[in-house]
Amino acid sequence: MNFRDRLKIALNSELTQEELDKLPRGFQMISKIILLKLLSELYEKRFIIAKKCLELYPKMESVYYYGGKITGQFRIPERIEFLAGKNDSIVTHKEHGVLYKFDITKIMFSKGNLNERKYLATLVKPGEYIIDMFAGIGYFSLPIGLFSEATLIYSIELNSVAFKYLQENVKLNHLEEKIIPIFGNCKEEVKNLAEKGVKADRILMAVFPAPKDYISSALLCVKDSGTIVHYEGVKEKSKYLELFDEFNKIAKQNGYKCELKEYRVVKTYGPRLYHIVVDILVNK
Ligand SMILES: C[S@@+](CC[C@H](N)C(=O)[O-])C[C@H]1O[C@@H](n2cnc3c(N)ncnc32)[C@H](O)[C@@H]1O
């Protein structure tokens, strides 16, 4: 029986039929926390629903209401509210064998990016030098560090809260030898790396909206023999080439050549909109 049907039965005497029909089909689970998205009509009933969720899933420790939006440059989740169980929003979430410690009220963790987090590491070849420009808590740097034979990953993050967890997560996953966390704006920090002579085999540009203004800086660390750039954005599926074109135009102006190697649809993002990644081979 699915989650909604189980909840419907459990809440039969406490909600109206109309309310029962509006219960969510599922929930996001982070470690032992249930993140519950509810339609506005059910918001008033959130505590009763949360209590029932814990009764139905006794292995879970708490329920938080999740407004469903992630906003701003730092991609912070909006409107997360404690509802039931243990009020402790700091989790150590395990995914594909990677430990991610963070505070769910301050840091996003997209379940839709699960496959991409795993897949990127499989592309990395032994000995690679990698720059993760928008590293967050280590969403991509940690699986790459654990599951590839990359030599070194420079992970740049501007939000001090996310950066603190990035540092902790590097230690938690025993990756101190492989990941160098750098606090700062990646536009400047990539320039600093280039000045020190760092060239990357792979550069990750994983943030929304597509980080067009950061392309020129990223190019400074491109190798003569070629660098793969993973460039993300939100587009209609049929318009994924616009992401490549946007990157290619700026690269060309700077004297670089680009070849589109692959594109992936990571998740849906809104009506007809998708989170898309283009893998671009860039060289002089
Ligand atoms: C949350 S991740 C995005 C992960 C994934 N691409 C997604 O959208 O699901 C983006 C990270 O980039 C960081 N960030 C934003 N602007 C930045 C900048 N100029 N320099 C370094 N980090 C930045 C944010 O603080 C955030 O932690």
C-alpha cells in the first residue's frame, strides 16, 4: 500500500474526505527525518498529519514541514518548520556510501540530483585534477573523492555555513588528502588557482541559474590538451543546446574551442522546465 493510502486510513477520522484526497503521495527522507510537503489547504492540519507519519514509520525520528522552495544565490531551503518527534535538524545522511552532514533548515539536498551525484564520479579518470566551483557541502566532490581515482579536487564554496559542513564532510569521509576546500567566490578563487599554475582536467559548474558570468574565470584553468566542463542550467528539454551555445560563445570570444560531448536531463524543474547538464570538451 502506498504512503497516501496508508495515511488516508490512519487519518480517516481526523480529516474530511476532501482533505484526505489532498494528502501527499510521498515524502523526502533525509537520514531519519521526514520532509513533508503539503498543499496550502492542509497546512493547518500539519501537526496531526506529522504525528501520524511518525506512527506509520516508527524508524523515522522526526517530521519537518518543507515549503518546497530553494532560493537565492546560496540555494537555501525556504520555510522548513519542525512538526513532530525529535527537534534536531542536523543530520548525517548516507547516500551511495557517502556521508553528508548538514543542517536541513539551512542547506538544500536535492533528491532529484541523486543519480547525477553518483554518475559524475564514474566519468572521472585516474589522475584527474578537478575544480568544483559551486561545491556546497560536497555534493559532487565527495562521491568523486571516494569513488574515482582523481588526484586532487579543489572545492570552492562561498556560503560560510555550507563551507563549514564541506570541511566537516571531507574529514567525515576521510578525504583530506584528495579534497582541498576553498572558502570564497569562485570567480576570484579560480583566478587565484590559475595564477598558481593550476590547470584542471574537469571543472564542475553546478548551480542555478546557469553560471554564465563565471565562464571566463573557469576558462583560465582549462588545459591546452582539453578540459571537460559540466555546465548546468534550467531549460526546456528541446532547448538544451542553448546551454552549450551560451558557453561556446564566451569560450570562442576568449580563444577556446568547444565540443558538446553529452547532455543529461537531471530532473524536472517546473512546467516544461528541466535541470540539464551539458558536458563540454574545451581546449585552445
Ligand atoms: C547548492 S549547490 C547546487 C547543487 C546543484 N547544482 C543543485 O542545484 O541542485 C550551489 C552552491 O554554490 C554556492 N555558491 C553560489 N555562488 C557562489 C560563488 N560565487 N562562489 C562559490 N560558491 C557559490 C552556494 O552557496 C551553494 O552552496
